Amino acid sequence: MRQNQPSIVAVKRGDIDGDGVMDSVLLTAMKTPDSPFWRNITLVIQNGRTHHTEHIPFKNNAGYRPTLYLGDFTGNKGDDILVAIDTGGSGGAIYAYVFSSISGHIVQIFDSDIFNESLKYAVNYENQYKAEVISYTLKEKYMLDLTYKGKDYLSEIYSSQGVLKAPITGWVNPLSGLYPIDYNRDGTFELEAYQRIAGRYNADGLGYVQTVLKWNGHRFIPERQSVAISGEEI
């Protein structure tokens, strides 16, 4: 690794444009001395047939553990490109991008910032040891049973009759995970997005909103959504 020179941090091989010839996909970045933090993260695509190299910068181009995944997310029979970068924030958020070859051009078809802006939530604590999560975009409501949080936690915010001592609102964090899963076993991957639900403060996790995204020919749309909580020991 040369000082002030970009390094290759991830490499994958796949048929990006569907021409039957394998292409090379790389992530390059500048290493921060004595730190796992990477700067100027860039997507590099080397066409296996023409040997043309394309450099694609990211809007959010700095972070930790930049990773690559190749798979068909659009059903075009070519390999699309998923890039994920840890932000290092307390909520475990990531930057995530998906690129696809469309009509001979590499096009960005998913942006975590746009995803975060498109889904709106409210988190409200309710009487009788419950929390309500409202997904305004999908017009769905989820009710969490908070009794698994334990007596000490509940006694701080509820009376002995299960009534809130004061109103409490939480929030849903930005995207913290984006995972390719072929639910239909048809060779085309869906994307499962994870967003962490926070209660009184960020470390007070209540669960995760899980949204399955499917490509509709133009964009990724939510196919279904659920909320999951962690189990407790028995």
C-alpha cells in the first residue's frame, strides 16, 4: 500500500452486462493511517470484453468495512452490484448502493439515503407495557410487548398499574443492513432491509423493522414488512 495512493479493498468477478464475458468489479479507497477508516471509496468496473474501465464515485464515500456483493436483483440475467459501507455511527447505520447495467450503461438503482427518506415511522410507548410502531408509508401498525425488557426497565417508566409515568417516544434508525435473499428461488434476489427501532435512547433497542424490497422493472418497492424483537433467556 503506497502512501496517498488508493488501495483495492474488495474484488469480485461477474458478468455485469450480460454479454457472457466475465467482468471485474473492485472497490478502491484511501486508507487512513492507523485506522480502519477508508476515504474516497470508489467503484471500479473493468469490462472483460472491451477492457474499458469505469470509475464511479459515491455520494457518501467514506466509512468502515466497504464490501461488494454481485447478484441478479433485477431479473436481467446479469450480475448487479451491491455496495455496503459501515458509517461507524452509534445506530449501526450503513451506506448502501445498488448498480445495474441498463441499455449498456451502469446505472444506480438503489441509494440508502433515498430509502431512509421514503419510509416514515412513529414509535410511541403505550400503557400496559407496550410500544406502538407506525409505518406511515406502508400504512401498517405493529405493537411490541415490552415485558421482555425486564422489571428494572419497566419500573423506571411505568407505575405499578402499568401506566406510563410520562409520555415516551422512540424512533426508527436509518438502514443498518441490506441482505440479498432469493425468497422465490427463481434466480432473482430480493433485498431485505433492516432498520433498528430505538426506545428512550439509541442503545435502548426495541427490535428491528424488516422490509423486503423487490425490483418492479423501474425501482425497488416494499413487497412486505414486519417487525422482529430479540428473545429472552428461559
